[in-house]
Amino acid sequence: MRISGLLSILLLAVSPHLALADTPVASVSSVDIAKYSGKWFEIASFPMFFQRNCIADTTAEYSAAPDGNIRVHNRCRTTSGFDEAKGEASVVDGSGNSRLKVWFFWPFKADYWIIGLDPDYRWAVVGNPNRKYLWLLSRTPQIPADQLKAALSSASAQGYDISKLHYTRQTGFCGDNNDSKDLCEK
């Protein structure tokens, strides 16, 4: 009786998370690509394999490409300097610009869905439909507590386990190759 009671309590505690995981991920209804363009600072993520050497100062920059696609420039600090990846993204038809296909190595494309977005484009939450990857982005190297709470809420409402997030160290002044390594590692 005691074990079954504990099992019942455990099942009740986890069932909301299990239900959310069965619900399909939804992107926001629309994104103004011009407003979304520019530099974003990674606040936290479920890191991808290519981020394995990143130790700080991860950013993503988006800009219009002449062919109508979106240029993507990801950058992060490593122990030996900076690592960069340049790619492109295309908007998925009918998504209101909130779902993109991103590629860094042709022909491999990945889903990039904007699942949370501040009305003033101060923060964005990006994920993929299988919930394997997640990024919390901000226009500033640090994000105010109320905005972080809103961004985290938008991710958890989509069934992402935010306890798995890795928070990114942003030094705030380390962005150029000419930076002093000693100052940037403090």
C-alpha cells in the first residue's frame, strides 16, 4: 500500500511534463524578420555538438541575403580564441516567418523555430520540434530577471525541460579578436 501510494504521487508529479512532451511544439504566430535581424547574445542553451568547445560569449547574428534568405553568423569564445560558423536560413512557407530551415553544411538543414518572442524583440526562444535543442537569446549580454522569467516560461510551456539548460557566460566586453585574453577570461 505504501509503495503504490508513493508511485501514485510520483506519477501525478510527472504527468504534466509527460503530457506537454506529447503536445507538438508550436512556433509564434509571426516574426518581423527585419526586427529579428541583428545581433543576439546566447543566455542559455541545450548546446549542439558544434558548440562543444564554446566557453563564453556566444552570439548569433542574422542579416538579409541578396537571394531573400537569411545569413546566419554564429560565434563563440573558445580556449584558443573564437570559433565561428556561417550559414543561411530560409523561411518555411506559411509559418509567418517563425519557422526557418538553417544550414551550415549543404545539404543538411535543421529546424529553427522561434517558439517565444518578446513583443519588443528584446528576447527570443528558439527550439526544434523534437525538443532536443533550445536557445534563449537576448539583445543584451545579460537579461533582466523579469525577461528571463518570461523567456523560460515560454520554453517550459512548450514542454522543454528547462532544468537541462546550460547558461552561457557573457563577459559583455569581449567580442573582437583584438580583445585582451586576460581581461576577457575574468
